[in-house]
Amino acid sequence: MEFETKYENSKKCKSDGQITDSDHVDAEKGMPAAEGKPDIKSLTLAELTGELNKLGEKPFRAKQLYQWMHEKLARSYEEMTNISKNLKEKLEQNFTYTSLNMVTFQESQIDGTRKYLFELADGNVVESVWMKYKHGNSVCISSQVGCRMGCRFCASTLDGLERNLLPGEMLDQIYYISRHTGERVSNLVVMGTGEPMDNYDNILKFIHMLTDENGLHISQRNVTVSTCGIVPRMRQLAEENLQITLALSLHATTDEKRRRLMPIAYTYRLEDVLDACRYYFEKTGRRITFEYSLVRGVNDTEEDARELIALVGDLNCHINLIPVNPIEERDFRESTAEAIRAFQMRLEKHRLNVTVRREMGRDIDGACGQLRRRHKKEM
Ligand code: SAH
């Protein structure tokens, strides 16, 4: 009950940004075990082998089952032709089987980007995006239902956090899209709704399963996890011996300015966030990506560019400028095209590695999290 109280509090968006480490642990406990049964799709091969052993089944059965779920992307036991009826019944009694339902999908006429809205077993909905690039297909997934980080320009956080997603629920966003498009997914970004470092254990398991040779076997180097800057978790991630890219939502160059956009900046100082980025690079050798959403008149001035150069100029990094995507609930506006160009050029003059995020699927889109919000309002 004590947890439920805290959970309720967390739903009310922490405008003061006071997020403690113990909050994160509690949020992880907040995942629902549907009908009290574990989700079979969230079990690693080793865990599945152990569970099947308890049911009197041999290890090769676990491997077959795992392949059905994570390589052949089966949507139900029905598709599993070499698994006996008897075992299927046992599995149904003991586990739930995550299989997302598509509520809607929209396809951009401009660039083929697709936005999916999925319904989870408990009726909650999450968004995912499929993007086609020259270097391969990329999926952007949600890591939580809602978010409690409260970033001012972000639609995903307006109603606070509902719950964490299970590893199987994150995987199934990719599996569904992969089946639906009939194309291989080669890149994965955790940049949809939610703060991945606020759902740490599940994210980690998800990454291991996604990159496992018995699953989709996506290269770790093609996986990017974006965080608003939860310092202890970033440091923990650095220790995990992974080759994934860490993206930090920087968005401002001083604590004061950052606090205006991101309440989390009240909890962790920029200095400590950047130290954690340096630590991540030291440990993994992976170049950090900084995301910087440009908001007109707030963080897009010449002074901001100068400060940004001073702040990260010495780091082996990539800067991704994102023209802010305005949401109707807030009055932040996108920087002008000239301001974006000038900002980019100032950084490039100092040999910083900069890209401006292409606006994929602008015709079908609203800002991140808007599809889910629109759906909720219509219900
Ligand atoms: N919680 C993670 C992932 C969030 S979404 C994080 O904070 O990094 C991925 C990126 O999109 C983040 O940098 C986020 O700040 C940014 N973002 C969210 N809403 C946006 C909007 N309306 N316009 C521009 N960028 C936005």
C-alpha cells in the first residue's frame, strides 16, 4: 500500500523534479503481473529453460518455444506447430503471453514513416514509430505508459506515469511492426514515451533479449537509449558492458535554463550529468549523443550556442538538434529555420559533429505522445 501511495504521487507529475533513487526502485515494482501470472515473452532463454524444467520439460523445448516467440515472432501458441497441445495448455495455465493489438496506424505520404498505436493486455495504449532510412529500418519504442519526468515541451508526460512496460511489451512493439511491414528492423531507439532509466531492470533485460542471437539479434551498436539524465542509472548503465549508444536530453546549457524545461534538472546538476556522460564514454568507448530541442527564444540564441560549445566541446560526442514539435498544451514554439541553421553553423565551426533531426512523418504526426493522448481523449 505504501508503494501505491507513492505511485499515485508519481502520477501527478513532479513539477519540483524531486526524484530520489528509491522512487526508481519502487517504480520498477509497479509493473503489473497480469492475472498474477508472469509474462512468458519477458523471460530470457535461461529463465524459460528453468521454468520449463519445473514443468518437467527438456531444455530443447525451451529453445523451440523461445525461437517461436523471438525469432519467428509468433503472435500466439497456435502458430507453434511443433509444440504439443498438452504443453500449450500447461503454458496457458502458468503464463500470460504478451501480444499487442494494433489500434491504429498512420503512414506518412512524405517519407513512409509509420506511427502505430498499440493496446496492451490491461487496456493501456502505447505508441511506436517505424522509419525507413538509407542505412536500414529503424523502430522507436515506448518504455513506459506515460512518464513522470515532466519535461515541459513533451506530450508524453502531461498525465504522469501510468506504469512501466515489461520487456515482452517493449519487444512486441518491434515484433509487431516487423511482421506488419514484412521488413527487417536493423536499428532501435528508445525515444518514445517514457524514461528508460526509470524502468531500468526491464530495459536492460529487453536489450539483452533484443540483441540475443536466439532472438532478432539486432547489433548492440544499432541500439540507442535516450535519457533525461538520471545520473546514478547512467553510471550503472556504463558498468553493464554494453555497446549501445547513450543519448542525453541536454536541451539547455545551464542548470537554471534546464530547470525551466526539465524538472529533473532540480535533482541532478548539469555538471554531474556531464560527468556521467564522460564516464559512459570512458567505460564503453561509445560516443555520446546529445539531444538539444530548439525552442524559439528559450535556448536557441547565439549565447546558447557559445555555451554549448564550451560545455561539450571537449567531449567525443554527436549533437542532434531537434526543432521543438509544439504541443497544444504549451506555448513553446519552434525556432525559425534561420535560427536553427545559424545554431548548427556555430557548432560546426568548432568542429562539433551536428545533425538536425529530419522531421519524419510530419504529416501524420503531432509531437511524441500526441497520438496516445488524442486516443485517450476520444475514448
Ligand atoms: N525520456 C527520454 C526519452 C524521451 S523522448 C529522454 O528524456 O531522453 C526522446 C527525445 O525527444 C528527448 O530528447 C525529448 O526531450 C525529446 N522531445 C520530447 N517531446 C518533444 C517535442 N515536443 N519536441 C522536441 N523534442 C521533444
